[in-house]
Amino acid sequence: MVRHWLHTLVDDTLMPKQLNLLKSSIDHGLRIGMLSHDCPVCGVAATRACTRCKMVRYCDGEHQKQHWPQHKKSCKPYREAVDEQLGRYLVATQDLKAKQIIFVEDPIVVGPKWYLSKTEKTSIIVPCVACYTPCRLGKHLCRRCRWPVCSANCVHESLECTVLSLGQGPAAKSDTRGLRNYYREDALLVLKCLLLQRQAPERWAALLQMQSHEEERKGTELHQEVEKRIVSYLHRNFLHRLNQVAKHCKERLISEYEPELIHRICGIIETNYMVIELATGVELSGLFRNACMMEHDCQPNCYFQFDNLTHQIAVHAGCDIKKGEHLKITYTNILWGTHMRQHHLGMTKHFNCRCARCLDPTEFGSYVSALRCLGDVNKTCTGIQLPIDPLNEHTQWKCDTCPMVVETAYVTGLQTHMSDDVEKLLAGRPTASQVELLLARLSQMLHPNHFHIFNLKHTLIQLYGYEVGLELASLSDAQLDRKLRLCDELYDICQRLDPHSIKLAIYVTVILIEMAHALEQQANRQSEQTQALVILEKARARLMEAHEVLEKEHDSVAGRKLYMKLQKEVFELDKLMVAQSHDRHTA
């Protein structure tokens, strides 16, 4: 857990519609100069190809720069493909270099956070209905619809305001709970989708092409929850009055808004939404046609960043990608074990993952789901309990050394109980001794790399060196060695699960910084200056690696905080190294 600093994530297989879409795309490409050997600026035969998509040619660099504002909208080194199992997905049409921007895309729609936490549901701080700036509930209200705004001068979209103004508003003497029950910003995302019918018909059509899993959702808890949380709320407060308003208007505000359509939109959002974190820490939900088409893998090869102002998404290659490889992101927490990831994907995305990691009982040798042998406590077995069939939620778990086999229900119950213990402890501000006690207890049954053990160890490396009485200078040599050993273990797990630090950049950065701290302290305890400088060079190498890793998180609040800390760490270490070097030469 990141806690110490962050108190204060033309083919015959194509359907007719897809074929028509492809044809229109080709026609559009021909019109703007794609698939042409002539320079689109001057019309002269050209040989200099766009280095990204290789589909447009220029006579010289000046014309390439001149044409970029027009070409960048269609420049793409990937293609869309269709598969019976995967549905629509994206494939690289050329070799891609790590960090290369693959595409930049405008959102179909952006709105407030889709799922609110328990704390958010009762908080008096809400996002402004216009600009999403955090504001106090009831302090400023839109003059027309009476929804919360950050200031009296903040104005939101006219059609949205018109629909919201149809509501009667909360009861005159509503308490915070009553106000929050009426001002439901999570439902605004669905309303924004419905309004695309009039505001942007092309985006509305693109939205409806997205996967919704309508049939799979029917009768599920998610479907029932959405009925209460979104569908009934919107109809009860706003949409039921649209028919009355239509009698007095030349044009209907919204053409379609029946419950079935709203459920479909909710399914589209649940299946495809992406979290956009603003500089204020406010989280929004966005839908993107191409980015949402990228397939899931528990070891992704792409990452993405958002523009805080335009909400555009920029998708980057997280590592070198070969031509023909699929572009992949991950839809779940890659630190979770396989069964936990599969359960989450099945519940929220309605599919089971069959990636290489999920098929491997050891999860690339990370053992983050593994348990110690659960055999007779009176017999010593050093084996590891692993699922026989990782993709079967009812599989038995077998020891790799002795004949011991246990049922999955037992394993699930055990891990659930341990999850409660870990979450309860880490929800507060535990001391190092409290973490050590729980770590010792869970280590009797869990593999040293289990994801619960990982979280406890990641917390511990941030407590050793900062807690009162455990400052770096106060740590014994043995404690300092233990801190470094824990860092090495955690780093190894991260490298196995996410070798390019695509999803674990924050975790890896913290580990590398703590490695550097421990190494600096070891250098301070060296009497031989030459050896001290060697250790300090190792510490600096860790910080430089952290700097490289953290580039993927520059658009997140946690990433920006860590980046500022990292800059200071490098500056202080460089000063120390200069001083050490000077002392060595003057000695």
C-alpha cells in the first residue's frame, strides 16, 4: 500500500455495418491524402513517409510539419480487428517503440464519477455540476436548475440545465443525506449520454455501438442496483416531465429515454468507462471509442494519460510492441491473485480472462495467490499450495510437494478473512510493530509473495525510517538490511507481474526511493569514503530508475506528489555526493 507520503490507479469476417464504416474511412483517407504517394500539401510525388503511421508521404520536412494539424486526427499506427471471442480490438500495424504515442482521442462523453464510495455518498463536498471543481453542498446553486456550482458565475451546458430544471429539487429542510439523495452526480453521466441524441448524433451513434452486455446483466445485482440508483431516479425526478414539456416545444429535448435504453447505457458505461483524475483529485468517468476497444490482459503493453483540460486520452506503448501484436491494457488490479481478478472481471466486465498469467498457477513465478502447504501442522512440509486449474473458480488447491489437497471454498474463506484483517489494519495509520505482528501471523499460511503479504511489506518499508523511534539513523544494521531485503523482494514481484512498470509505477517508485534511502544510510555508516561513494552511486541509480518509471504517472495526483519528492531526493543526494567527493580529494 502507498501510504507514508500519500496520506497527505475489406474482410469477409466484418459485419455489414463495420464494412460500410471501413469503406467510409478509406474514402475519407483518400480525401485527406492517406494511402496516397503524393504530398498532401503541394501534390508532388513524395517518398518521405509519416514516421508514425507510414500512410502519408511528404516531399520535405517543412510540408510534413505544415500538414500535421490536419493529419494528426487520422494518423494511427494500428488497425481495428474483430474476433468472435474478443469482439473488436486493436492491432499494431508497425513496430512501436516504448513510450511512443499510439493515438490521441477525444472522449465520446465525460461526466462525474460512476461509482461513489460510502464516504462520497454522504460528503457535503460535491463536484460542481459545470466544471467539477469541489464545492460545498448548498453554498452556490445554478440560478436555473438549482444544482450545486462552485460559484454564482459558473454556468453549465444549456440543454443539461434545462432537463435538470424539470426536477422539483430537494425538500426545503433536507439534511445532508436528503440533499445528497437528490443531487446525484453519478446519474449525470447517463443524462449526458442521453443528451448526445441532440447535441452530437455522431457520438451518440458511436456510443450505441459499444458493448453493453445487456443480456448478461439482466437479473444480476448490478442490474437491480442500477435500476434503483440511476433508472428510477432519472425518471422519477426529471424524465417523466419530458412528455409534458414536449407539448409546448417545437422540438423534443430528448427523443428516446425509455428504461430499457437507460439500462443499456448503464451497461455500456459499466463495461467501458475509464477513470479520469483531475489535478484537484476529483475523479471523472469517460467513454472513448478506440481506447475502450483495447483488450484486457493481466500483463498489459500500453498505458494512457489524460489531458486535464480537454479530457483527451493519449495511449502510449508501455514497451516495444511488434507489428501484429494486440494493444492491451488491464481492467483490474494486477496485484490481486487470479481468482480475485477473475471474479472482478466476471462481475463488472462479464468475461473470463485467459491470458498467460491467468493460465499459469504460479503467475509468472510471482506466487501472489499461493499459500503455504495447508497439511498437518505436526508434519513439516515446505511445499506451496496452488490451484490445479486457475481458471476454474471451484478448482481444488494442491501442494506441489506432498499429496495435500484442499477445496476452493476453504481457500476462499481463508483469504476473505485475511482480507478483512489487512484492510482493517491498513485503513488507519498502523505502527511498524502492528504490521509486523499481522505479517508474522499471515505468513504462517500465505506464501511470502502473496498479495496480502505484499501490501503489508510495502507499508512496512515506508514505516522503517520514518516512524518515531525508527528513523533511518536509529535503525540497527540488521533493521536496515531487512528494509533493503524487503525492497528487493517487492521489486522482484513487481518485475514479474509488470516488467515495464505500466500499472505498478507508483508502487515501484516508492520501492526504489526506499531502496535509495536505505543505501544512503549504509553509505553514511561506511568509514571508507571510496566504498561510501560506490553505495551512493547505487542509490542514485535507483532514483534515476524511479524517475524513468514515474513518467507514466505524471497526470495523476499521486504521481505529481511523488515526482516533486523525487526531484528533492535527487537534489539532496547529489549535494551529498559532491560533499563526499570533495572530502575524499582534500583528505
